[in-house]
Amino acid sequence: MDASGRLGSALVQRLLQRGYSIHAAVQNHSENESLKAIRIGNYKQKLKIFDLDPFDYQSIIGALKGCSLVVFYTFEPPQDQNTYDEFMGEVEVRVAHNVLEACAQTDTIDKVVFTSSATAVIWREDYRNNKSSLLETELDERNWTDINFCRKFKLWHALSKTLAEKTAWALAMDRGINMVCINAGLLVGPELSITNPYLKGAAEMYDDGVFVTVDLNFLVDAHICVFEDVSSYGRYFVLQPRDPLQQGRCQARPNVDPCNPTTSKVSRSIHRSPIVFALP
């Protein structure tokens, strides 16, 4: 995750407010105004910022050195390739593999919170051919987007997220990594535009009742919930309560409530001084 991005910087600020110390990774010295303010503000002693190349395994290992407890991972496209096409899946898979392998080689990492997308769940040809079946289906963590369907209709965002998440799960299981996945809806806000790759197929998603969104604060809370709750596991759909999936077509696990982080079963341990690594 590029900690200078919208989700990354918001997550850094929220974790600092909760007393954690953080290793934050940025690409190409791309600090935004929020991170710059933190560096000169009250939390500067708890924040270390690393410039690294997510394709360079050794640079990831170096940034993880000294980290404990948790790694938050979400993918931001490289600045020189910021559009989703048929090759972006290869890029995401490579980055996810590098990060999970680096975590496996870092003994102090207790958990990885991997940010994926709802688009890694909802696209399947059998759903499109039989809408009544989709309307009657309760989507849960066992559902995966059909990769061939994505290639057929050039759904590159869904393809990339599905391939990257499957790669991460395969490596996590092989290396014994404790990983939890956030399958988030479309992140809404003033920066959202029609060029967002999530929106490819938006009309079809809307017709099928699976066009789901999430706001920034809700998404940040969800990340912290699954991090602080030691019983969290598997895949979690994160979407706004009013979305159609929340009304019966998609079931999230009940043991963490993103709307109310205080219900987490695990209290925050400032004594451990956990360090969070936000990777681009």
C-alpha cells in the first residue's frame, strides 16, 4: 500500500491516534500533505517512512526489519502504469507474492491484513446467464470471480484483484502466514471519477444488485477491526450497510463489526508497541 494514497494515509493517521508505531512505505517519495503534517506533528516519533520499490524483494525485507505484529497490504498501480489492462494482473500478482514472501521471512509478523476487492467475488458467467439464480444466491467467502469470464469481457480490475488475492492465499497457506482479507466495495469520495477501473461493468453490477460501495472511514475501521480481533480469519466483505449485498445477497462473518470497532474482542496493547508496515 502506498501510505501516501487515500486509504493508506487515513489508515496511518487512525493507527497513530490509537497509539501504534508505524513503518509506512511510499513510492517515488510520494508523500501527501497528510503524511507531511504527521511528520512535523505530535506523532512524528511514532512514524517512520520508507521509500521502496514493491518489485524489489530485498527493499521490502529492509522495510519490514524491526516491524512487529501486523502488515497492512493494499495495491496501488505504479505511477508509470496507472491504468488497468490485461497486464496489470501480472503486476499485482508479482507484488503480492513479494510482500507475502517477505512477511514469511520476518518472524515478528503476526498477521497480514490483505486488501482485495468485491470484484474478486461477484463476476461469474453462470450468474450473468441466470440472474434469478444470482438474486437468490447468498454470496460469501467461498465465492470467487471467474478469471476466464473477466478475460472474455476485459474486466481487468476484477481479473487483477482475483489473481492477486488467490496468489496471496496460496502463499499464506503454504508459508503458514496468518492472513485476513478485506474484500471492499468501491471506495467513494470526491476523487472518484468515471475512469476508476472498478466501474467497468457498473451497469451490469447495478442490475444484478451487486454494485456496492464503501466510504473511507468505514473501510479504515474495518481494517483495524480485523487486525485487533485475534479471532478474525478468512475473507470479509466491507460495504456500506445500505448496499444491496448487505440486504441478503452477501454474508460477511459476524465476529467483527466494522460499524463499531469497539466491539473488537481484543483490546489494543500499547505496551507491545506494535509497528504497522503499510506497503505500496
